[in-house]
Amino acid sequence: MPLRPPRPALIAEVVPDSPAARAGLLSGDRVVSANGVPLTDVIEYQFAAADGMLDLRVERGDAVVNVSIEGDEPPGIVFAEPTFDGIRTCTNKCPFCFVTQNPHGARRSLFVKDDDWRYSVLYGGFVTLTNFSERDWERIAAERIARLNVSVHATELELRRVMLGSPRAPDVLDQIRRLIGLGVTVNAQVVLCPGMNDGQHLDRTIDDLVALYPGVAAVSVVPVGLTDNGIRPVSGIRRYTPEECAVILRSIAERERALRRRLGVGFVYASDEFYLLAGAPIPGAVRYDGFPQYANGVGMVRSLLDEASGIARRRGAPASRYRKVTVVTGVLAEPIVRQCFGVVARKLDCQIDVVGALNGYFGPSVTVAGLLTGGDIISALRGRELGEVVLAARCSLDAPGERFLDDATPATVESALDRPIRFAGSLREAVAALTS
């Protein structure tokens, strides 16, 4: 259920010269309803706008005004929040939940366990489906939702209930079948925990999900993530060793080859973290079938390597604005990042040093760039010869690009290091940041 009754939706920005601007809407206005229907989130607003006619009831200060917008052009309204009734929180108690492993004293928002299907639609997050109501099913059907990302973990009912810490969790296969019947394509995720849902249980999960292909389009398998500095998960949950990662990769590769012969796609994909932990070669792009689970860390390394190869083959390149650059990344991908930025350095004729930063916030066993904090970057780089600019991963910031996980801002890091810091989400963006 929603956290609160829906409130009028605050408009944060009206795009200049857009239909909304021409109709007289202003930032600070609050939308009460669209086409006579109260709004609970941006999805309902987008659905109302899809027909090309929006009749909005708007609060402006103490007044209420009616605004009409017509035409196929995007209205140009940017809301302050994606949901107007709060965020649906998770009622599960997964023994490996990363949120509960946040360090003591972290900001409150990091402890919000969201399990809101609307955020899956809007931002690609994964949901468990355990808190679905009939109203949710009605909306999925009426608003013709096309895709959802589902955290499955296991398809055996009792095992999944253990994995979720939820003794009443519904049968996820029944739920996925219902989604498919409504025209929804599902991407599934399995967070793999040693001795819990791997081995024959993973085989069963893959078998059950592939039986629903193409309604289930792809399955990603990712290793459980554990921190060092937060609340420890229940006894018995541990990280995979490099040797175990190699065994899992061989098993998934066998399944992928068989499924590719049968379906024309691999269907099941190990996350990049498994390959890096095992020290295994990264598969070629063809093995990722268009990267259907890229945002879940599946194929990012291959994409980075291919970007580097493309840059190396490119004829000519704009000159770098900087003679020396420092790139900061996580320890796990440091060798790959160094290899790729070596190509960039040669192409742009500049010096690029790559530094793998230890994670002091979550602990040194957390090695990915996306979980580095501003404090981690400062600790790793302070006292070094940094050159003229620092480049960091865009994924280490929040969605607006304003804060790290420890609440530090880019300006905080710049002040501490006395250097500007730039952010990039790909090698192409990095090249643009260094040349434009």
C-alpha cells in the first residue's frame, strides 16, 4: 500500500517554449489531477498525456486553475518526485539485504528498502512482487506496462521464502505468468548465495524461467554483496571465492551454449563481477545478445573494452585539454580501466594515471566503483600528483549527480583535492570530458 494519500504533484521545472510553458504552467505549481483523475505517480501522468489531451487541475498558491494542453509534443513538465504518494517499501527480510549492511550513522535515505514496481518501470530497479495488490495488477493492465525487472533468486517456493525472509511470499512463477499474460516482458535477477540457491537450485531456477521464454527475456546471475562496516548478515552467508566463481561461470556457460542452440540467445548471463573475481576472460559482445541486463552489471566491462578498441581504430582525435589526468575507480575493475585508459591516453596524447580506491565506507571487500564515496576518493588521491583534473565514475553519484553515498558533494572533493572533478558513464563520455 502507499505510504500516504497522494499529494498534489509539485512541478520542479517547466521546459522553456514547451506546450506546458505556452499554456502558462509554472515551476512551483502543483497538479491535483489529470483528465479528472488524481495522480499518484509520473506513470499515471505519462499515461494520461499519451492521448495528446491533458486537462490539468492545478494549485497555484491559494488559487486553483485549470490548464489544458493539446498535441503530440511532450508537455514539458518535470516533477520534483516520481511518486506522489511516497515510495512502496520492502516488507521482506532477506538475510543478505545490502540496505541493512549500511554503516552505522549513514543518512536515513540509505536505509529505505524500496520494493516499488513503479521505480522498476521508471529507472530499471528490481522488485520482488511480494507486495503487489489487486490495484497494482489493474494498473499494469490498464496502463499497458511493457517491462518489469524481477528479483527471483529461486523459483522453488519454500527456498524463495527463505531467501526473502518472507514465509508468505507468493509463488513468483504464478506472478510472472500473470505479468506475461498482461503483455509484460520480464527480466529476472538471481542473487547467488553460496550453499543456498546455487548448484541444483540454480539449475531448477533457470529451467523454470526458460520455460517462460520469451515472456521472461533474460536472467542475470550476480554474486551476493557483503559489506565490512555495517550490520552483518545472518550466520552462514559469505562471499564466493575466486575458485567458486570460476566453477559457476563454467556451469552458466554450459547452460548458455545449450540455450543458444535452442532459443537463438544465451538467456542466462553471469554478471561482470563473477568474471573479475574469477580472473576469467570477458566474453565477446555477441554473447550478451544486445546487453538486455546491462544496467545490472552484465556486459559493462565488455562494452568498455569494445569502446577502447573503437577509439584505438578511430582516425584522428581531438587533443586533450589536459596534459595529465587522474582516473579513480574501484579496486576490482582497476586493471581493465587502466588498460582502456591507456588507449585513451595514447590517442589523446596525454598522461592518464588510474588509481584503484579502497572503500573505507563499506569496507575493503566492497570493490566496485559505484559504491565509492567522496571520502574514499579523497583518501585515495590526497597527496598524489593528480595533474589538472580528476575523472570518476558517474555511477558513484546519486541520480541528480549531486551527492556521493556519504553525503559529500563533488564540490567537497574538489575543495579537498584542489582539483576539478569530472564524471563519466562510459569511455566515450570520458573522452568528451577531456577534450571539450
